[in-house]
Amino acid sequence: MKVLVFGMGYVAGFVKAHLPLGTQIAGTSRDPQNPLFFDGTAPLPEEALSSITHCLISIPPVEGRDVVLQHHGEILKQIKTLEWVGYLSAISVYGDHDGAWVTEESDCRSITPGGRDRKAVEELWQASQLPVHIFRLGSIYGPGRSVFDRLEMPKILAPGHFFSRMHVTDIARLLVASMERREEPSLYNIADTEPAAPNEVVDYAFQLLNRPSPPGIPLEEASLSPAMQGFYRDRKKVDGSKILKKFGMQLQYPTYREGLASMVAELPPRP
């Protein structure tokens, strides 16, 4: 495989670690010193895309546009070796379902700018005539990006609010599994098996640290940014079983409990 990643960030770094030996991988960055500098204003040189077999897009939408498709859509269509394109979307496209379970067939009813932009870009990729696989990711957590890294934040109590998340290692495993298969363009939710309220996750993290969990703040009393208000407005439980059944795989971290427990030993000592 020869993989090009647009947006070599947190998830893409774990994907790189799970790719088979011998895979060639390169990724773009907004750092001008990076050989594959891409800030969304101009395309990469065509030779940077030469003979790639797989292309992963993890750059978020810009006002309902996808800068990768805008600048490289026609170039990608001309690459005869290209067999897989993966677009990392988000479960925010579903909007509020009053706490019910959602699958890939559920209505996308988001009213937030982020959710609506994600859905608009999904549709652009689906209409691109490229072999596009869309992955709607739950909240991403993992080493260096988990509740352990924000223990000082208020614990919000929001009864009836359940959120879906996924350990970054399992995201990477599923993305690589998709890369290695030859299948028709597809759409998958990427979420673990147990949606949970944020305060439950906080309580469990403190339990693992043998520390008392802080008192909670009722949602209606919390000072939240517009983005976080939208996060709590959208109540749903995301069913991520489709891709597991299709690939015959099991999650390494099926719930937040296994995921957080795996990180405790790696945490720096407390002062």
C-alpha cells in the first residue's frame, strides 16, 4: 500500500502504527516546514499523489466545503492505482434522537453548524465518483486525549444524556481493516458498545486513580460554549455494530472502562 493522509493528526498517527510492514505513508501538515504542506488554499503538487493506493481524509469541513475534494478531486480521479478513499466524518450528523439508538440508516437531523457541515461534505464525497468509505466517528479518546487529561474540568450532571465514544486504537484497527479489503463504497458508524453519560466516565477515572470524584454541576447551571451546548443538545446512542459484523472483528476496548484502565499505568506520577 501507498497511503496519503490529508491531515496527519492524532487518529492518523495511530493508523500509521497499525499499517502492515512495508506500507508507504505520507501525510500533510499546516506546518510550512513540512514537505507536504497543505493549508487548504492550494493543491499539493501532482507528484505528491502519484501512484497512491489509499487516501485518508481527516481534515474537517470549512463552511460546508471540503478543501481536499475542492483542490484534489479531479486529480484523484485520474490516479489509476487509487482503490480506497476514507473520509473521517462524525456522529454529530445525526443530531438529536431523544436518547434513542441510531444506525447508519437513521435520519441525519443535526441543526448544529458542525453536524450540518459534516453531512454536506459526506454528500460531496459520495457524489465524487471516487471509491469513498465514510466513517462517522464517536468522541475520540486515547493516550494524551482522555478524561485523565482534563480532571480539573467541572463534572456535569445531565440525566438521560448518553454519549458514544471510541478508543483511538480501535478506530485505527478498523480503518486499516477497511483499507485491506476490496469492497464497494460504504458508510460506517465507529463507536464502542456502551454509550455512557460523561459523569459516569469521570467517576470511573477517579475510581481508577483511587481518588474521590468531585461533586457534579447540574447541566442547567453549567457555563458552556455554543459547541458544548450543541453536544449536550444532541441525545442519542450510536450503534457501531455494522462494521464489526462486516469485518468479523471485536474491539480491543469495547467500553470506556477497558480503555481508561489500559491508560492508568502510563500516566505520569501525581505531584
